[in-house]
Amino acid sequence: MKAFFRIVIISLLIAGAALLAPEKAKADAPPPPTNHGNTGNAPAGGGTPVGGGLFIMLGMAMAFGGAKGYNIYQTKKKSLMD
């Protein structure tokens, strides 16, 4: 019974914190960049390049998928030999 009340109290504390968190997180909107509106609107993100990080992420995802596939292959191969 003690464990049940502990779980209920912790759940209520977490729910209360989650309800109050958005109020604490509100902030004023940041001011627009200095070059905003001079010759038109500035591009979103300020023209930050994304290509390098994208290729690294895709390479890591392919390596992870290849390792998982190889492990499955080895497991099935071992079970066929038994």
C-alpha cells in the first residue's frame, strides 16, 4: 500500500510540474536580424549549410542498419547450423 501511495504522489508531482512548466518557459520574441527587411526578407536560418551534417547522419544510419542486418544474418546462420 505504501508503494501505491508513493507512485500516486510522484505522479501528481510530475503532472503538476508539467502543467506549470509552459508558464515558466514563455519568453519574448527575439528581435529580427539587422538585415531583415532591407532588400526583402532574410532566408530562414540565415542561409546555414546543412549538407555536411546530413551526409554524416545518413552515413551513421547506414552503418547502424548494416550492423543490425549483419547481426541478424549471423544469428540466423548460427541457428541453421545447430
